[in-house]
Amino acid sequence: MADAAKTGTHWQDDELDAIVADYFEMLEADLSGQPYVKLKHRQALIARIQRSPGSIEFKHQNISAAMEELGMPWIPGYIPRRNYQNAILDAIDRYLSQHQAILDHVPAIRTADAPL
């Protein structure tokens, strides 16, 4: 159940680390064509970090925006929402520092400078 006292407060590093890890779990499943249920992920996060369903949904969309800005794929079901806290980038960096192997599964991102 969501903690009403957290409503409108900044997310703490442990909360961001939890949601970023959850995001990458779903992203890996998505990239490999494996099924996953966003609702189950959201429910597990609610139990773990006590944020509201809407707050978790919005933060997943913020992570998509950060991933897009980093030139990485994002989960199609979480359309990027800008105006995220910079701490999301730090949480992504912490995650990737500890899980570098995931970068082997991320498709190469084509940039304007890259040859076709």
C-alpha cells in the first residue's frame, strides 16, 4: 500500500534504484521478446517502496525519457515524460555500473552520424 506521507516528495536513492532495476528487468524482457506484465511489476514496487500506482507509472515514463536522452532503447509502453529529477540519471548509472552485461543485449543505437 502506498504511503500517503511520500506523496509529493522527492524519490530517495533506494527508491530510484529499485524502480530503475525493475525498469531494466522489463526492458530486457521486452528486447528479448519475453512476456512480462507491467501491473505485476507495479504491484511489487508498491509493496517495496510504498509509492502510489500513478507515481510509479509516471517515474517509469521519466526513466524512458532519460533512456531516450542517453541514446538507449526504452519500453514502448512507457512513453517518455520529460522534467525528471537528475537523480534518475545517477540511478541508471549505478545500475549499469553493476550490470554491465546488459549493454551486450541492448541493440546498437543508430545516430545521425552513423553509417547505414
